[in-house]
Amino acid sequence: MSTYLYGIVRDARTEPPHLPAVGDAEGEIRLIGSGACVAVASDVPGAFVDATAADLQRHSDILQELLSRASALVPLRFGTVYPDDAAVRRDLLEGRRGELEALLDSVENRVEARLKAFYVEEAVLAEIVRDEPQIAELRRRTQSLPPDATYYDRIRLGELVASALAARQRRDAGELLARLAPIAVDYVVEDEPHEWSVVTASFLLDQSALEDFHSAVSTIAEAEDRRLQLRCLAPLPPYSFVSVSLEPMEAEAAWVS
Amino acid sequence: MAVATRGTSQNYLQRAPSPGSGLVDVLDVILDKGLVIDAYVRVSLVGIELLTIDARIVIASVDTYLKFAQAVNRLDLASQEGGLPDLLEGGMESGAKGKTKGAVEGVKEAVTGNGKKKEGAKKKQQDDDDSDS
């Protein structure tokens, strides 16, 4: 048996969620430690966990429930397994106490909101055709001639559209962020390889600002209804704002194999 | 914690992840973010890393340009005043193409096949190698 970890909280009196545990649906979710940092854990058989849909869902569900029970929550990435509780206390809660406390401070009474904005494909393409005479002209030409005759024109057309789309995306992403960033404590923008994506971003919000954030996103969504689709997932545990990688310490060397 | 769907716009969806479902919404976050303690990451499926790396690649190619040209040529400009279809689901699916497709399919295999750990990862790596040529 090993010790699987979900996250770190401050308060040893936090009520652990009664939800199915990773690797063992009947497993008990419990707290380790009683000092300034407390780990939320459960037992798993063996030393590894499989990334099954069920276990990933449980990890997320437990952290989501903890978010409403703890004023500060540092969520761990899926898959952290310690040999036993003693190692958790020694190497994590005591060994990294300073780092953990700093992380907990940074997310005290804060939550994450994750925003994905996409273009309504036809609306933005129509804008581009209306605004770019070169594109409108190539469109006319490639529509009126047989495909064989327009191969290079179509490539040129597509290239111009791709470029216009990228310019629009930069502008629209900038405007969205300019509207929403002031409401947040911090934010990170991610690369989104989807061609109709406007922006994918995570915002760190004070709990008290969550309503304002939702209102702002809602207002933008209604105003931009024809051309943008917004999806906002909130509140989330602040995964994107604790994404630190803690290098192995000497004491952990024996476990690293 | 209840966060109801708000706003009347059909283009806007706002909610907290639902317990027991909604994994697709949080999958990238719980696999790619959160605190990492290097020495103790013990996920047996190696292939997960490939998703987070490959998904960052955007391919601009002749195929992409021809696809844009086709989309523009199919546009019915006159219809742009009326209601618009909800393209979100379809749009997201079509985004996983080319080099990313193998990785996304591989993770779907990996996370839904409860017993298929390393076999799944090996197969997906092979798919990625094949599509590299």
C-alpha cells in the first residue's frame, strides 16, 4: 500500500470529502499532518496509479469538493504517490514546509476560472471577406473558375485568410484579456492549437471577485454573440497557479529509482 | 457548490465541473497543471506526456490553406445576419487534426481502456512515429 495525494490545505480540521478514492472506490480519504500544511490523501494498492478515466474523474471531484471546504487549497497534479504517510510528513509537509506555505498564501481565498473563446467560423470568415478586398477578389475568382485552374489561387486565398484570422485572433484575444484581467489577481494564457480558437486562459480570482468575473464574461458573450462562443469553467481549484515542479531532495533519492 | 448555467446567450456556457462527469473539461488541467513533486510522480501511462507536447504543435501547410479557401468559398454571406449554429462541439472535434489526432486518440484509448496501460502507450507512440513520415 502506498499513499496517494490529492492536495494540500492549511487546516487539519478540514472535513475530508466522502467520495470514491483514486485506485480504490471504497478507500477512505484522510488528512496527514497537523501543522501549518496538511496533505489530503488516500491509500492505493501498489506504487503506481493508472490514468484511467475513472481515477482522473475522482481526483478532480475530490479537489473540487475540497475547494468549497478549505480557504486555501494547493491541488496536486494527478499521480503523486508516496511510499507511506511517514514520507509525506518528513519529505513534503516538513521538508518543503516553506514552499508549501508560500503556495498556500498565494491561493488563500482564491479560485481559478478557465476561459475558452472560439470564433463562430462563418461569422469571422464573413468579416474577413468584407474587410479584405484582396480576399474578396480571390474568392470571386476561385468560385467562378473550375478547381483545376485555381489551385495556386486557392492556396494564396487560404494563406491570406489564415493571416487575417491570426491578426483578428491577436486583436480579439487582447480585448478579452484587457476586459477580464483587471478583475483577476493573475492570469496565464495558453497556446491553443485549434484554428478557430480566440484565446484559452486561466484566471486567478479572489473568491469575492468571482461574481464580477462571471458577469463580465456574460456581458461579453451577449455582446459578441454572433461571432464568439465563450466557455467559462469556474470555480476551479487553482491548478494553473501552483504549477511548480519541486525537484527531488536528497532525502527522496532512495525512492527515485 | 452550485453554479447554474447563466446568461441567455446560447453561445455561453458557464459552470463548475460536474462531479462524476465533465472530465473532458478538466483533463488538461489535472494532467498538465497542479503542483508536481518530481520524485513521486507515479503514473504508469507514459503516453499522457505525448498529448501535452504534441497538442502544442500547430501546422501551417498547404492543406490548411486549401481548407481555409474552401471554407471561405462555401460561405453564404447573405445568411450571416440570422441565427448561427452552435459550432462549439463540432469545432473542437475538427481542431484535433494532423499531428495532434494521433495523440488525442491515443489518450482516449488510454483513459477509457482500464487494463491497457503500456500496450496503449506503445501503440500510440507507434502511430505518432508513422505519422511523422
